[in-house]
Amino acid sequence: MAVDIYAQINPPRRLLMGPGPVNVHPRVLRAMSADMLGQFDPEMTQYMNETMSLYRHVFMTGNQRTFLIDGTARAGIEAALVSLIEPGTRVLIVRAGRFGALLSEIAERIGADVLTLDLEWGEVATLEAIENAFIEHRPRVFACIHGDTSTTMAQPLEGIGELCRKYDVLSYVDATATLGGMAVDIDGWSVDVVTAGLQKCMGGPPGSSPITISDRAAEHIFARRHVEKGLRSSDEMDGTRVRIASNYFDLAMVMDYWSEKRLNHHTEATTMLYGAREAARIMLEEGLETRFARHRAAGRAICAGARALGLELFGQDAYRMTNVTGIWIPEGVNGEAVRHRMREDFEIEIGTAFGPLAGRIWRIGAMGYNAEKHTILHTLGALEAVLTAEGFEVSRGAGVDAALAAWNGV
């Protein structure tokens, strides 16, 4: 087959205002075009050290074991769970959306004794409910989602770490959708392992999963190694064998790879490291509080604009993520036709939904590089035009006006 039948890649210049991925910051794209280095070149290991340092600030932690897992955000999730959990480990998981269900699915595949705190989609777990489940079930590991984009709700995490320590429970939090847009205060929350991704509020592409690990969690993971007499292992393994079921996602080995030992585990995804490093640099240059305020303004503007168009929001304002907003699809409006028109007429993508919310809500995201006043105003203006074309009565101009006032704090 002739190669020339395949055209050069030329994707449309689309504004991605869904729940992720979002448009990548141009500085991140430029960083990712830099040349390769050998994985143990001193320049490369220096970039690795710098990346660890940058992400300690991003995660608001002093954890020395803060680095990257090569793979999408789900790679970080699986690395955390397969390294914390072994067959028979009792795990308590909050399930209030699609991604809480994902945690339980992964834990079940590992062979854990999975217990769930099941809530209606759109609800969050109270500290009291979590503590009662601890008392009743005595889990070894607790896991939850910080911001679940399937419901657009954020689980409060204040007090979670303290509660886990009280009952000698290790904690895991998936912050894929919130890192870089909402405060992910690892040391303030005293949680043990947190993973995230680049493709949402960090303003990067999917393919790298930042992770931070507390000392107590690291001790637990390293303790899962045991020596088998007479076992002939590789020099890199130093005569030990790891009981963790996965080789690629074995955090004991990955921590050694990112440490000064530099024990070979995999070839680092150089281009993704460049992008992750630049995404963190951009965030810290902006300043954490300024960054979080920008995302709050974005969420506030979308909420105000949608309501001014006569649309109703899904979920509770008190627990709403700042960077993704759920909007009920009005009765009589074809939700997919609206999404199609947004994409075809305006080159703007907004999201559909999962599970019990499928076909019932749209999800509009304003994250990272896209959490800007102009992108929100363009999106709401387009939505107004499309809704009008679909026969839904709106007050023309009201959405943009309300969003602009809300962005400015009026």
C-alpha cells in the first residue's frame, strides 16, 4: 500500500471544553519537542530531580518520593493500588461516581477484600460515615476520588488523613481531575498516596501520572519485599524478590529508579517528562493561590452563565468542582444534537455523561490552559446560539453577560 495515501496529521483547531483532555499549553508542547537524552545522562537525571522538586510544590508536600509514573492517569491509579494492596487486603472505597467504581474494579482484580461506601451519584461521603465504616469493617486501605468528573463533585478531604491514622489505615486519593486547579494539600490532609494526570488542570497531554507517597506508605510498600533463599535474581534487584503482582507498576522498584540509586526499571518517557516538568513550572510561575482563584472564577462564570440561559445545574454548589460543571439537559432538547452543533459549527467540544447520568447532563470543563475568561465566553455564546437553533428559548446575551460579571466577581 502506498504510504502517500496517508495525509500528514492535521487535527482541527478545536476548543476542548469538556471534562478532559483539554488543550495543551503551548509552552508544554514546545518543551516536548526537545531532543532525547540517555536515561542516565547527568542532564537527564538532573531533569528528573528537578521534576520531583517541582511536583512537591504542586502537591503541597515535603514527600521526597514525589515523581512520575509513565502512562496515563490510570497508570498512576493502578500503580498505587497494586503496590498498596495484595490478595486478601481489606479495602474500603467510596463509590459515588464512575471513577470510584473504577477503584473497586482494580482492587477486585488484585484480589482484595473490597468493601464500598456507596452513595448516589452527586453525593459526597461525610467524615462520620467514613469513620463508622472504619469501625465496622476495619480496612487496611481507604481509597477515594478527590474530584470525580462523572458527577462534577469534589469529595472533602479535610480530616481524612487524621482519621486514617487513628484507625491505622493507609489512604489513597485519585486527584486526576483536580491537581493544578484545586488545592491538593497533601501535607495538610495527611493522606498517604495521591496520583494525578497532566491532561486536565495541569494543561498537559495524557501520558504521565504524577504521584506522591508518604514515608509510612513507602515503608509499607518496601516491606512487601521478601528474600527467598537460593533465588537467583538480577543484580539490580539485589537478591530480593518483590511480591507485588505487577512489574511495571511495582512502586518499590519505581521508587528505587527515581532515587539516587538509579536502579534500572524502565526507560523513562523522556518527552513526557519534559512536558510534565514544564506544566509544573507554568503552574508555579503563576502561583498556587492565583491558579486556584482562576479556576474558581472559571467555574463561577460557567455556573452563572448557564443559569442565566435558563439551564439547571447538576449537584450541590457546596461540593461542586471548580473546573467541571454538570448541566441538566432541558426536557425536549436533544443533548447529542447540541454537542454535534457545538463541535461542527463552533469547533467547541463539551462532554456527555456516564452511567445513570448518561444522556441527562452535559459536562463543561474549564481547566488549565482553557480556564480563561475568553474561552468561557466563547463557549457560552456558542451554547446560546445552538440552544436557540434547537428550539430552546433563551434570553439572548444573558449567559455571556452573567458569566462576565461572575468572572469579575460582580
